[in-house]
Amino acid sequence: MTTTRLAHAVVLGASMAGTLAAHVLARHAETVTVVERDELPEEARHRKGVPQGRHAHLLWSNGARLIEDLLPGTTDRLLAAGARRLGFPEDLVTLTGQGWQHRFPATQFALLASRPLLDLTVRQAALTRRNITVLQRTEAVDLTGDAGRVTGVVVRDIDSGRRTALEADLVIDATGRGSRLKQWLAALGVPALEEDVVDAGVAYATRFFQAPPGATTLFPAVNIAADDNVREPGRFGVVYPIEGGRWIVTLSCTRGARLPSTEEEFLPFARDLRHPVIADLLRDAEPLTPLYGSRSAANRRLYPERLDRWPDGLLVLGDSLTAFNPIYGHGMSSAARCAVTLDRELGQGLPSGAGDGHRIQKAIGAAVDDPWILAASKDIDYVNCRVDATDPRLVGVDTEQRLRFADAITAASIRVPEASEIVTDVMSLNAPQSELGSNRFLLAMRTGERHPELTAPPFSAEELAVVGLDASVLTPAAAGSAAAGPAPVG
């Protein structure tokens, strides 16, 4: 290993996290090899290795800005391909557990597009460096080395079955939820990693629809959240405008509720949400796809930084390290945070001795801490949630106290502009989660101008005209009396 540049780095997985990591590594290594089990499509098409890829996604402004810094022009390329840039909360009609959110002027934004388009656009820009090689239809089967240092990886060509040992100064696991990291580490004699799991049993059902003309450029996103304090399984729904003049509609529920399993059940489920506006929007919309379902949505976090010694030459990031319930839209932004952290840490000094890998891994863990606690602390309060965690912020807090504080946060954020701005900054990962307990936020909750309660979805007359709806059918309000449901799906 050189002291100025890594000779060879291997990234396992061409996920969003792996792709961004490979781009970063190309600045610090002579050569980079990306090992990907799938065949990577040349167009925006779903692939097996992204199990949530058919469901609604958004790229929060924090992640979008980080990716733009790494890959200048990405935002423009996404918008040119049909992605939608929505200002939050202005371009979102959302029903929380405390009622309808006022559409205050936008303070943050998100990019909305199909996940295949997001992945393709980033991948085409990130993997263009000449020192990056991509091995498709190839999977990692073992790490080489020992408990002190990983020296490479054994890969297998899926078509031929041929195995090859790749020597590497650095191996990065970005294989996602299906990572075999724990088995690989056990084979090297590394002690078992601590792991936290918060599993609300969230499931998804998604269909794509042809949107009415103009509805993908002149109409907001729609989010109907659950009321998680009624101690019943939660049910949610979103309508997002995406490329191709389409709406992507994702319905979801927590453990104990029955999700639509057939196309005939899709609209009735939407109509039975806390407000039927999604069903109203879809009444005359043309479905373009069958129903796609998924159930891999548990929050799971590994803690390699807690080991006394972490193998040098190995890093783990993305969903391999911390997997989120996708409903919060933090996965892609967390991948970008991991890549930027990796770039910063490598820029301060390449891993050249015992403990360097541990240092970098600890920094990566800190980068995903905020999205982790935002997702896990929300899901843990859903009825039937299964929890196996030691994080004191999750298991060391009185449930009733947490729910009361969540009630107060939501009640302020939907009606007080200053509180809404802070909550939006936190949810979009532009401010730390601790900001929700700051003096600034508490002052906004107590003294900010409180707007009147909304009694119907806050669409404008022009927006309703675009989708051919009459305001009278949207009058019934369904404001609950408990904490807000999840943030938009992503």
C-alpha cells in the first residue's frame, strides 16, 4: 500500500451507496473495481438488486446537494429527464395525525422521480472515470485476510461459476440489506457485531398511473399519514408526480393491517385511508402497471465502531450498515452522506496502519446517526412493532413522554411557520435531529404565529381544475388527535 494513493479498492454492490463510494474512491486509488450481482440496465429499468425500486422515492435536498457537489450537473440531468423538484412544505398536501399541514413557503426541496431514473442518472455520471471497472453478474462470496486486516475478496461469475480472488487495499461492503457481512466477519474470526432492529412490519403496494395533463407539473404531491397513537396498525398513502407524465402511487401499512394484494383492492384501500383524496385523484386515472408489493422495510443498524478492533482494509456503508424504513425518504441521502464522509476521511489520510479503518468507520457511523434515530424513534411507537435494540434513545425513553412531545412537534409544525421550517430542515437532513429540542424550536412552538386549523385538503382552485375535482368532495376533514404519521415515502 502506498502512502499517497491506494493501489486497488473494491466496492461490493453498485447500489446508490456503492456507486457514489466508487466515484469517491477513484480520487484516492489507482484502480477501483465495482462488483455487482445484477446486469446494470442501460435505461431507467427496475433491477432485482434494488428491492424497493418500484415504490415511491424522493431525494431530499441534503442528499441532492451532496450528490450535486460530487457529480456537478446531476440535478439538471434529472430535471431534463422529467424528474420533479418540489418545494417543501409548499408543494405537498399532507394529512398528519394532528390535521392538514399548511402549505407554508418552501424552505427545502426534494427531487421526485422513479428510483430507476435516479439510479441510472447517478450511475452514468459516477462510474465514468477511467480507473473504475465494473464487474457485472458477479457476486462476492468471501473476504480474504484475517481479523486484523482484510486483503481482498473472492468473487464468483454468476454465469460460469468461476471464482477469482481480487487483492485490494480497501474493500467496501455496499451490498445492501442482503449483505453477508456478518458471516464473512465470523469466518475471519471477528467478534459478532452489535445490531439494533426496529421493525414495524411495514409493507408496500404500488401502481403507476397516467396523470391528467399538467398534473405532473402543476399539481403537488399528496401524502396521507397514519394516526399512530390510536394503537391500531397504521395505513398510509402517497401520490408523487414523476417523469413520463406519470403518478407513482404507493400505499403502505404496518404489521397487523391488510395491504392490497390485488389490483381490485387498490382503490378501496386508498378510499379507506383517513381521507379519501388519493382515491378521488385516481378515480379516472389510467393504471399503467400491475400492483407491485414489498415487505423489506425494517430499520436495522450495525455498530462496527463499537468493536475494540475493526479489520483494516474493510469499510461498510449504505444499507449494509444502516437500513431504514423507506417511508422516510432517507436512504439515498444517507448514501450520499456516507460517500462524502469517506471522501473527507480519505483526504485527511489514507488508511495505512492499525486503527485507520476503525477511524473511518466511526465517522461513517456518525454520518448516518440522524436518519437512523429519526426513522427508528418513529417506527418504535407503532402497535405490533418488534424491537431488538440497545440504543438508549430508543429503549431508554418513556413512551408516553415521547408521544406527547411528538404531538406537540406536529401540532406546531403544521400551523406555525417557524416551527414548520425547523421540522422541514430536520426531516430533509439539513439540520440535526437535536434541533427539535433546541431553544429556537421550543420558542417557535410557544410564541410563533399559529395559523387556523385546516378543515380540508389545501388545494388551490387551479390545482383542482387540473385534476377535474370539485372542492366539495374534499371538504370532510379527518384530522386526528395524535402524533404525526411518517414523512413522505422515499
